[in-house]
Amino acid sequence: MNNYKLIYKVSVVVVAVLIALMVGAFIIIAVGGDVFNTYWIIISMPFKSMRSFSEVLIRMIPLLIIALGIAVSSRSGIINIGAEGQMYMGIIAATAIATNCQGLPKILVVPLCIIAGGIAGGLFGFIPGWLKAKLEVSELLSTVMLNYVAAQFFSFCIRVPLLDPAEKSGTPMSRRVAENATLSRLFRGMSLHQGIFLAIILVVVIYILLFKTTWGYKMRAAGASERAARYGGINVSKYLIISMVISGACAGMAGAVELMGVQGRAVEQMTGGYGFSGVVVALFGALHPLWIVPASFFFGILLYSQVNLQILTSVPPNLVKALQGLIILIIVAVQMVISNPYSMERFRKRFFAKRGKTKKKEA
Amino acid sequence: MDFVVNTLTLTVRFAVTLMIASMGEMFNQKAGIFNLGCEGIMSVGAFLGMLIPFSMVGAGQAPGYVNILGLILGTVCGALLGLIFGIIVITFRAPQGIAGIGMQMFGVGLAGTFFRSFIGGTQSITGISSMEIPLLSKIPVIGKILFTHNPLVYFAYLLVPVAWYVIFKTPWGLKVRAVGTHPRAADSLGINVTKIRYQSLAVGGAMAGFAGAFLTLCQAKMFNAEIIGGRGFIAVALVYFGQWHPIKIFLGALLFTFAQTLQTQIQIFVPQFQAYEFLTMLPYILVIVVLAFNRKSNRLGPAALGKPFNREMRV
């Protein structure tokens, strides 16, 4: 009876995917690459060996953590595109602690660094949240501006106060974090580290927070309809700020994990675009903690392909960024088409007209 | 003295980028479209502004028409990207904030991809050099500040009164404002809301593309993937700061460019100042502070800003 709805939704998604692949193919042809080879490298390389698979997973960890935070804030009606800056702040705090904790046991230092990263990111997320709630500053503008502020502050920190004294070449970078502040690798010869446990824990925590607690209910209510929530007695600005702090804390923790698990020291350009990709992942996962897991895996593949594209093809890795933007544009358009009852009705009339007539006769 | 004159001269010249971009953004917002993709469109414009002169004459002095060709190509492609953004937010009625982020990533990524494959690494071009206007540039101080720029700068400044005239004194400007304030009322009076919004996006995109091309041809004289560096976002913020009025936006652009030029000039003239990152932060912090103390201006904006219009929807 109702299967035309399903067919409608599936066909919309299929058309959207085809459009995305086609635009991507045009770009690849324009830069003189081989379309099928490029797509094949993106999809197949991660599954070539366990090592490359774990490369995908270590890119998935920060994406997943950041996207969880962005899901919380987006559900509360505030779009956090400042994850990049919050991640920088988290890295600074975690580096400051990780490089100054010699002699303490590992079980103490690692959580301390992650918490410090979370607090720094959360405080940095508090600013745009407070500005939005109290002074009506658009969060889209304030978070973007704070990204640049944080990036500058970060490069100051690794150039002056956190600079590695042993580094003579003049490249700004911090000291290497001590052994008691690194997340150990899970398997020999693979880069996958313990940070994945934090990511899994956070998925559960954020899921419970959003769907099983009063806080989460009030946040979602504030995001669904601000006026209705206010009428229902919910302190909207309070939950707005809280959601931004949680979102920032997630990004900060992702920074700490990236520091302790992958890079080992704070270096320039360390966030590597994870903040913006996190927005794409959160949208792709429909702002639902459980769907964000496969979404972040998919984007882990995409980010990992940057490395392979550079080695194996003539296609510049910047293509991945263009594809991400394209995916956002297509997702938002597709969501509107799917939820539009009018066009669904038109689709039914066009392709399922007979069934409609027979129904009327029966009635 | 040198310091002051230099700073002011560069401010007058560099203000053009922000000014044109935010003027274009004003056209978008007056019609009710919040285009956060300005940054991406500027990036593509900047790349095309570089590509044509570079591929035709390399790093040498390009004849005037080649630079103009780059400028025109940047403008046209900017308009096209504006129309693509229109398909997403007008025809599909997608939420404009997120779609804008998508547009930004798409534009920056696209420009970066083509840049890597057609040009390779960072290269510089001669671009459009500045010229001294005979007589007028001989006036002490003021002559140097105001009359030593290339013709494009004056053309760009001329666009400010033109934009004011178009938006407030022409029938099309009236339609744009109507569509951004109360699309349903405009629709009932026979104005084609969709068409006007598409047109304003094309105008805004063209101006963003122009601003990007100006940036590479007259200001930076080189290109890299991060060259816009948030100018597109500042342009969007400037529209709020200027309360959707061309003249105020123009003043805002001058102020912010002054802040930006001041920090680069301090780095040049006072090299012993070590923590220059804090100076670089200054313009961005200024944006936030201005927006925070300007909360009333949110209510002066177009009433239907950011709201998609659906003719078929019941009210």
C-alpha cells in the first residue's frame, strides 16, 4: 500500500548519489585523471591490508568524537562549525599537561590530558554559545571567527611557550609527549590506538544523553521549536549554552586523542580539517549517534584516500574537500525533497496513478 | 609618518576585496538569502583571476587585456556558483546556513584541486600594477593615499554609490527588498519571488568572484588554497555590521581592512614585537565584539532572511 513512499525515498537517494558521482567525475576529468581508477583507489585501498584499514580507523576516531558533539549542538538548534578551533584549544591544554608530567603513572596522566582537552574545548565552545544565547550573535559567524583566533593562538603556543627546546631547525613544534601520556597501540605494527575505546564510550554516552535523559529531551525540544520549548517552561538559552559546551568538549577531547594517539606532539596544521569534516559526518549520520558511526567510517575512508591519491594518481588530494562540500549540498537538498509531501504526491500521481484510481473505486 | 601613510594607502587599496564581497552579500541578504558560501565563491574567483594571466604569460608582465580577462572569468564563474547555490536553497529550499558551509568547502576544494593540477605550487604573478594619477598624486600625504592606485580600485569604489542607487532607487531594487522582507506579499503583487532571488544570487556571486579575482590580481599577486583566509566570512559579518546599508558596509570594510593592514604594518615596522599572532587575531576578534554590541541591528535586517519561500505552503 505505502510502498510508493519507500520507492520515492530510495529513488531520490539514488539520483542524488549519481549526481554527486557525476560532478566528481567531471572534476576528475577536468584535471586529467582517470575517473574509474580514482574512484576505485578511494574505495578499495582501505581494504588492501589490515594496516591500511587501521589507518582509516585512526582517522575515524577524531571524526566520530567531533561529529557526536556537533550532533548534540545541532539537535539543540545551534550549528557548531567551530570544532576546528575547539580542537586546537584541546590540543594546547593536553600538550601543556602531557609534556610536563614526568614520573606520574600512565593511568593518571592519560585521563588527565583527555579531561584537560575536554575542558579547554568546552570553555572555547562556551563563548559562541553564550554570545548566541545572551547577545543574539549568529553562531555561524562567531564560531568561524573563533576558529581563526584559535589557530593563531595555537601557532603562538607551539612557537613560544610550548616550543621544543631541542628543535633547532626553527619549525614550530612542541616537545614529544612522554611515554606515560601516549595512547598505546592495540596491535603490533598497526597505528590503531586506544582512543577508539573513548570514541565507543562517547557514542553510548551521547546516545543516552540525547534520548534517555531530561537534559537531552529539553535540548531536542529547544532545537525542534524554540518558541514551543520556551512556552513549555524550558530555559532555552541555558540548554543552548550547555549543548555548545558539550560540543566543544567533544572537539577538545578529539584534539587530545589525536595528540596522544597519532601525532605524539603538537605540530602546525594539526587539526587537518577534522572540524569541518565533522559537520559533514554529523549531517551524513542524520544527527543520530548510532548512525554517525558508519558515517564517520565512510569519511575516514575518504580522508585516508587523500594519502593514496597523492601517491598513486595525478588527482590532487584537495578533491576530497570539494567532494565533502558537494556531499553537504546534496544531503541538505535531498532531505528537503524527501520530507516534501507535495513532490511525493506528484511522484505518486506520475508513476502510481493506476493504483490511486483503483483505490478510489474500491472506496 | 611613513608608517601612517603606508597603512592608509594600503587600506584604501585592500579595502576593495572586502567591500565588493560584502556588497554582493548584501544583495543576497536583501533578497532573503543568507549566503555563507561567499568564501568558496571568492576562492574560485581568486583562482581564475590567477589562472588566465599565469597560463598566458607566466610570471611576466601581462598585457592589460589578459588581466581583465581573468577578472571577467572570475566574475562569470562567481555568478554561476551563485546560481548553483540558488538551486540548493531556492528550488530545494534547503537550510541556508549548512548549505553555505557546503558551498564554502566545495568552492575552496574546487579551487585547490584545479590549482594543484594546473599551476602546481605557489607562483607569483605581476598582476595589475598601481599607477599614479598625474597632478593629483603630487599633493603631499593625501595624493599618495588616494591617487596612487590602479584604475580597478576606483572602479570598485564607484560600485558603492551604484549599489546604493540600485537597491534603493530602481524598481528591481525595490523588488529585491520586497522579496527579502515579505515574500508572500510580494508574490501576491505579481513579483516572481524565485526569479528575483536567483537574480540577486547571481549578482552577489558575481561580486564575490570579482572580489576574489581582485585579491589575486591586485593585492596578493599569488594564489594558494588558503588565500581567502576568512575574508568571505568577514564579508558576511560586515553586512550585519553595516546594517544592510551600502554606505555603512563601505565604512565597515574600511575599518576592518584598516585593522588588518595595521597588524601587517606593525609586523614590518616593529619587527622586535614577537607575539605577532595576537595582532593577526585582532580583526577576527573585532568582528565578534562588533556583532555582540550590535544586537539591535539583527532586527533591522530583512525580515525573511534565511527563510525559504514556498508558494504552495498553507499559511
